[in-house]
Amino acid sequence: MIVKMNKYTLVLYHKAQEEFLQRLQELGVVDITTTGWEPNEGERALLQEIEAHKEAAEQFATLAKKEGFVVGEPYATGEEAYDHYRQAATKIEALNNQIAKATKEAEELAMWGEFSPEAIDRLAAEGILLHFYSCYTSEYGHAIDAWREKYTIEEIAEHNGTTYFVVVGAKGEPMPAIDAQIVRTPTTNYQGKMAEVKALESELAEWNGVMGRCVASAELVAQHACQLKDSLQFSSVRRSGKGEAEGHLIVLQGWAPEENAAAVDAMLDAEPEVIYAKEKPTMEDDTPVKLRNGWFAKPFEFIGDFYAVPKYGTIDLTPYFAPFYMLFFGFCIGDAGYGATFFLIGLFMYLKKMKGMKLISQLVMWLGAASVLFGLCVGNVYGVSLIDGGVPEWYNGAMKFINEQLFYIALACGIVQIVFALILNVINTTIAYGFTKSFGTLGWLIILLSCLLAFVLPMVGVEAFSFSSPAFYVAMGVGAVLMLLLNNVKRNPLVNFGSGLWDTYNNLTGLLGDVLSYVRLFAISLSGGALAVVFNDLAGSLAPDTPGLRQLVMLLILAFGHGINIFMSAIGAFVHPMRLTFIEFYKNAGFEAATRVYTPFKKSENN
């Protein structure tokens, strides 16, 4: 459900604003309207710092899991730890690049063996120049004899198909005319470059030690990030106030749950320099929304959040789409074994008390339980059919009937959900805008229900309401009047009639498309079940006949095949029911999205 809110208009003296907002932030239940707020230069810097802290937290989590990484003593404060982290991250990245470059240069120098760069310089001072070359060994073999006729050449090394050699020349002579790769005259040797690498590695170890202390300070850094968020929120709230009376008065708009009204009123009454007005929100207000659902519907808020929260003053559809979502998920999975797997995964997550995963684990358990029930209804357990498998006759007959009618069951699910959505639409519109505003939808609902009842009731022996009965025509007439003539009681009837005809066309074409969308449930269930059977057949046909080895190979094929199928089925079972919920159900239920979620002005919990 949507928690009831109170709207507060606050008028305060401008010099009291800072202290008042601090006390309001400590109270932590009032959502201050900051619509239209644009960050200034300082606030943009805070946003960048907050994002950088988030990246630091991700880096800390990665390093903490890295094998061999040593975590040191934490710093005194989160700010100090973060400052050291920024320095360490920059230096570590630079040092890693320098080490990689120096190591590559050392590998290149290794080809020239041990030599003295100083000796090369002394020879150059005496007028003797050494020119360094490399080329493919095959080319070197063909050209060396011709080169030796003109130049003094000393072969140094051959490695991986490349020959390294030196040409001796004199000062003032032109460069040797040799078709080979010129190598820059080394300024150091392999030993010198490796000493440089070791020095860099030693410096890197020191900075890794600094990073280890930063990782140990992860909680402090997280607290510092929360302080920055609080500062940003405080700044945005402070600047969102509207100045009146030449800036001497500040006007703020806030929202608080009715359950917190006593605490908010008591605080405001104790403020001598604050005047406030409290009133109930209207549909025209941009009221923030806070949801509160019970133990069953609460986990399904995670699904609804993928779309939007409902507008204040309307119905929270979470408790109403939750049973359908469970049913559709189980329909798509269509296997009791797969459902049991999901349930056990959710149970494991719940018992492990994984951070931030409590509601998700409960959701997975609900969906897994629904998949188990539906899988038992169709008789599938890890691709093995229970039909004609020694089960009781009544159960066997029920499974056969459900499998034969699965396509029509999918369509029936669609019709039921759409009709239910239209009922909610009438209730929702009545609550939000008044009963007369719902006449158009109510008329369409009456016509749709009349047709459905006239089709179904004679099939079960009830002839009092059929397509030829007076009651049917009366119901259709009432629905037509509401839909065609009273869809807007404040408009001209002729305008209503034209609008009603257009709505009728849209409703009829839309209904057909909406109902056919539910065929996807049947298709996904069928494809997942077929793949499960295929993997079972593969396990039996590909496994060798050798006892022991056969069971091992079958187990590996089954684990791999069913693992892939469970993963793919889970994606389809998660996405497609969500699509049916957000498009077919939400549309027919008249869902209106809120523009903002209740975000109280308060200190962060990590502080």
C-alpha cells in the first residue's frame, strides 16, 4: 500500500535556516522538495567525490579478494584513508606501467649480452662508432657475406628467428647501407635495467602497503562517503528554499508520513522562528511515494521498481500483480525440479543473510515454490514426465488434462488478469478522481464480463444468462450507455458518443492483442520442457556402457545441460511475466507513475 503523507509548508527566518535544517536532518523523516535544483560548482565537486568514493569501495572489494594481497593497519579517519588511496592508486598505476616498460626493455637488452655502456662512449670519443642492428635470421644468412665485404660485422646473438649484430664504423663515415632494423644504441645493459626494475618493484611494494592500509579502512571510507552525501543533500535542501520578503524569509515544502506527524509537529512547534502549515496532499501535488507491504507482497516491490512506483492517491498494484507474477513464472519454468532448485538457492541466500539480499532471497523462494506447484500440475521433474509413471489415477488424469489444455490455460490466465486489472482500474479511478470518472471503464468492464459469462455459464448448465437472454441484453445496454454516453459526464453527449466509439475500437483491438500476448507463457514453458527432455536423452545416448564411467558421464551431461536450461529458463521466466505485468496489467489497471520516491532528509545510516 501507499503510506499516507502530510504536506508541510515551512516559513523560517533566513538566519535560522542552517540550524533549523540541521535539526530537521537529525529528525530524519521529512522529505524536502528540491524540484528544479541544479548543482552549483561546489555541489558538482561533491558529486564527483561521491562517485570516486564508490569506485574506491569497488576497488577495495576486489583487492580484498585478491590472493596474496596483504591488508594493513587502518588509518585514523576515512578522509585520511581516501586521500592516501588516491595517491596510492595513481602511483601504483604509474609504477606498473613503468615496470612493464622497463621489463620489456630489459628483455630487449638481454639479446646484447653483458657490455659496458661506458666503453661504447669511450670508443665513440676515439672515433669508433658501433651501430646496432637486428633482422630475421633467414635474411641475415643470405646477406651477411655481401655485408662483410664492405663492413666489419660482429654477430651478437640469435633468438626466436632474429639475429642481433653490430657494425663497426668510424666517425664521419656515412651510416652503413644495410637493409636491417636499426636498434637505438643502448644507454644501459640488461643488468642495469633489471636493477631499475627491482627499484621500481620495491617502490611498488611500499605503495601496495599503503593500499593495504586503505583496504583495511574501507568502512571508514564508506562513512566518509556518507558524510559527503549528507553534505550534498544538506546543500541541495538549503538552496531549494524560496526567498521571500527580500530574502529575509525562506519558504520550504516538505512531506512526512502521517505516522510521524506527532514527532514532526512537536519539533516544529518547538521552533520559535518557524511557521508551518500542515495539510493533506491532493492529486495535483507532486507527493513523494513510500510503499509499505506485508510479508507476501514486500519482495515483489523489487519487480515493481523496474518500472515505477505508483502515483500518490492511487492504488499500489504490488499485492495484486504478485500472485499473477508467481503463476506466470511457474508457468514459464514448468518443471518441479527446476522450481525446487530455485527455492533452495533462495533459501541458501536467506539463511546466509547475504547483505542487501533478504527480499530478493524471499522473492526467489516464492517463485521457486510456484514453479514446484506448477511443475507438479503438468508432471515434469527435471525433464522426466510423471504421466503414466505409477501415480494415482486421479492425479494422472489431471496432469493429462492440464497438458492438453495448456495453450487455452495461458489465454485464460490472460483474460482473468485483464478483467481483474479493469476492476482495479474502476476502483483506482473512483478513489483518485471520483466514481463518475470511472463510467467509461466500468461500461467496458460490464460489456466484457457479460460476454464472458454468457459464453461460460451455458457451458456449465446455467441458461439464465446467455447470449439470447434478456439479462444479457440489459447488461450490454447498461455497459454501452456508460461507455458511449457517460464516459465524461461534464462533456456534450455527442462528443462522448464519438469518443466512446473510438475507445470501443481501441478496447477491442487492444484486448485481442493483450490476450494473445499471454501465449508466450505456453511457448516458453514448452521450449524449456523440450530442452530438458533433450538433455536427458543425450545423457542416456552419449554415455559409454562401462559401469561407473557411464554414471559419471551421465551426471556431467545432466548437470551441464540442465544448468544451461535452468539459466535460460530463469531469464525468460523473469522477463516475460514482467512484460505482461508492466504492459498488459498496468495498462488495463490504469497505472499512473509517481515522479518521485519518498527520500527523507536525514543522516546516512553509515554515519
